[in-house]
Amino acid sequence: MNERWSSEEEKLQAALHAAAQNVSPGPDGLARIRRRTAESPWWRNPVFYGVAAGVATAAAAVVIAVNTLGTGADDLSVSPADSPTSSQTSVPSQEPTTGPVDPTDADPTRDPDDDPGDDPESEPIDPAEEPDETEPPATAERMALPVYFTVDGQVNREWQSVTGTDPLLAAADASLNGTSFDPRYESLWSPVEVISAEVVDGVIEVDLRSPVELDADPELADEAVQQLVYTVTATAAMPLVPEVDGAVPVRILVDGAPADDLFGSVDVSEPVTRADQIDVRYLIDIDSPAYGADVSSPVTVSGVAAVFEGNALWELRRDGEVVDSGITQTEEAFTFSPFSIELGDLEPGTYEITVMEDDVSDGEGPEPRFETKEFTVVAP
Amino acid sequence: MEDSTRDAEGAQDADSAITELYAAHYAGLVRLAALLMRDESVAEEIVQDAFVALHRRWRRLKDPQKAAGYLRTSVVHGTRSMQRRRQVAKRHPQDLPPDEPSAEQTALTAEVGNAVVDALRELPARQREALVLRYYGGLSESEIASAMKISNGAVKSHASRGMAALRPVLESWRR
């Protein structure tokens, strides 16, 4: 095949092959891949992932239980309802009366702009302006909380409905130990006990029980800290947590004592503030429909994106086939800004909506970012 | 329930496909990544990431024949983003995580390289990618274009500029 190659080209080929021969991959590559593609431990297992990984019977349909008995101060129910193997189906909303949460219910406002914690630079939204479906809880009740996970090492938000009495603790716990509905989302943390999370002198203080470990590339240590910081600051900005806004810093304690660093690399000796979202946040976030949600027609997709000239492409698929597509415009360009897509009337069935960056570099730039949500249109 | 059955089958397909693809392509992809990186210690990680990503989107892959190309594209992309992260880390030396050798690193005992590879690593990333995919990967221009997500014409120009830059060191290189 290379009869037309010059002697230079042949030399380059020989040099590259000689160098490549020095590389011997380790013996455990397949095992490492398998470990990551197999079913995760149940507490980290996103709701659909178990099915996708071939463990149909163990699919955790009930990710978040509504614990009607949970009245104790620390009583949270951000956990599978019974046991990891108790549920049999993969459809989270098949038994709406027994507790599985339709993720679409998780966002009481349905408006992505209602997360004032998102941008510490912008003026905080007056909590009084928030729709008031969620009053500060006296006893355990259902709260819709902004829980951050990560995609490609960048934080991304999922609204989750959580029952408990302490929104900060519940949100921190859901982020670090909970399960995302979207199988693409993952936590960068090894499971860790959140002892407490509260506002103390204008700082959100989060106390973690050791060991506190990263479950990701060490280079993502900063992003892991931001995953927690974004979650608790966004939660603090909710009307559930009066008296603070989303711009407050976060002090991280380990076993009740101030920590110097986390994961051996991130300085947390001073309270940590939210990093600029343009640096740490995944550029496209679909808020609604939530992954796996049941919705009724007509369907509107909403979310937040920071995209070139405010243009984002979208595709609606059914059974893998594109059934509709278009371009949506965010309200502002180049910065995180809301978008909305009217999909109109859809017949009942399961769909996938993908919103992606327009690749203006024509392939020269990084791979375009995208977000996909699967949802089901139910008959009225 | 039909859906879960189908999903379960899909997952099995994905598992066995990954195993086959691993046997056929893993070592080659690790070598490809090692040549593309300035620091080959993370080559395996990048390739493993590519397999995991493929597994995750297996059901959405329309044409399983394209899996090898998908892996190649992910590896090229993975090396790019790893180098970007490294550059960011370099600008903030205090944030550098401790350099603990992983299991994979110890497997990559021998130093990858020679004078030609050293010179190659000084080239702009696109030129390096075009040359490595062509002369190590043995790919056609169109295959390179799709792995790098650029046009055929751009592949040609990156390759010829890279080749020109390597000319002096190639002249003096002896196997």
C-alpha cells in the first residue's frame, strides 16, 4: 500500500512502528473496562443504567423514596425504597402512588432560570419571587433540589425530588451518594457520609466523614469539589433555605474539623466559592423533560446552554430515527442562557431529545457538547 | 417488560462486542495514544475511556461496523482533551495532583520514542495526529479526516506541514 511513499515517509513509518513496539499495554485493560461498564454498586447506579448493563431484574426503579414516616430531624429518604433488588421494572413512573418520583415533578418551577445559584456574578434572584410550592419544611416533606453530577468532568444539574427535613444535607448527599436519572451523569466522589450541611455565619458548612475519596482522574479533583459546591450553593439559593443566596462560600470539614485539602490536592483551608460556570459547567443542560420522565403532549423542552452565537441544534429521535430537528436560540449568546424548544404534539411513545452545540469550527475544534434526555409521552 | 428484555440483550451484545473489539484493537490504540501524547503514561486510561464510552452508547450506534472508527476518534479526542487539561494544570502548578504511578504506568516500562517521535511531539497537535494516523495507523485520508473531524484537504495540509518540519530529523535518523 505504500509503494508510492517517499523514503522520508518510509523512515517516518519505521520510526513510529519502532517506538510503538516499546509500548506494552498492561494485562488488566479489559478487566478495568469491564469494571466500569458493569453494574455499579447500587448506591451509585443510575436508574436506567442497571438495565443497560444487562441486569434487568435488579433495575432500581425506585431511586428516591418518598418517606412518609421521615419526621426525625436527620431523617432523609434520598435512597432506594427498600433494597437495591426490590424493584422489578425500569420505568420509574409505573407506580406513581408508591413513591417513585417522576423526575419532571422535581422542578417545581420548570424554569431553568430559577436557579439563582447558577451565576454568582449575576444578581441573586429574590427568593420571594420563586414559586412558592416548597415552603421551608417543618417536618419531612418532598423538596425539589438542584443536584449536580458531572458529564465529561464538568458539572451538570439534575432536579431531583427528595424527601427530608434538611435541604442542604439532602442535596449534598444526593450529589455525592445519590443516583442520577441520566445515565450519562456521574459523581466524581466515592460514596461518603455527609454528617451535616448548614449555614453558619454566612458560610455553608459541609461536614464529611472520612474517608473522603475521589472516584475519578486526579486531574478532576477541583471539579469534584465544585460538584459539591455547586449543589449546596444552588440549594442554598432555593427558598427552602432562607436568608442566604447562592453566592455564599462553602467551608468543607472532615470529621468535624477544618480540612486543609481534599483528595490531597485541592486547598479547602479557606471556604470555597463557586468557580465561574463557564470554566466548570457542562455547556448544555436540559432541565425538562428530565431523563426518563413521563410527559403529556404537547412537549416543550427547556434548559440552559452556553453556545456560540446562542445557536444550539436539536434532534428528536424515536426508535433511533430522527423524527424532527431544528435550531434553537438561547436568550443570550456565549453565556449560560435559557433555551426552549416546542416539540408540539407527539403521539404516545418513547423519545430521545438531543441538544448539541453547533460545530462552527467545522471539526477543527473540540468535539461538540451535547445532552440527551429520554422521555415517554403518555396518552392523556 | 419487553423493553427491559431488549435492553438486556442489547447490553449483552455490547459486552461481547467490547470484548471482541478489545482483542482486535486495544494494543494498537494504546500505542496510537502513546505516540500522540507527550506523556504516554495516560495512554491506557484514554483508551479505556474510549471503550467505556462506546459501551455506554452501544445501543445508539447505528452501524456496529463503525465501532473501530468510533474508538479511534474517541482516542484522538481523548488525547487532545488530556493535553488541554495538562496545559491548564501547568499554568496552576499549585493545583497539580501528586504524580502517583498507576498500575498501567508500570506496565509501560520502556520509554516510547526515538529522535523522530521526540520531534513529532513538538509539532502542533493536528500535524502530529495526521502523521501518526497515517504512518502508524495506516489510515486513508478519509479515515484520518473522520477520526480528526476535519476535512480531507485539512488532513493533507497538516500532514505535509508536519512532514516538512520533521524532514531534518528524518534525514539523520537511522533505525
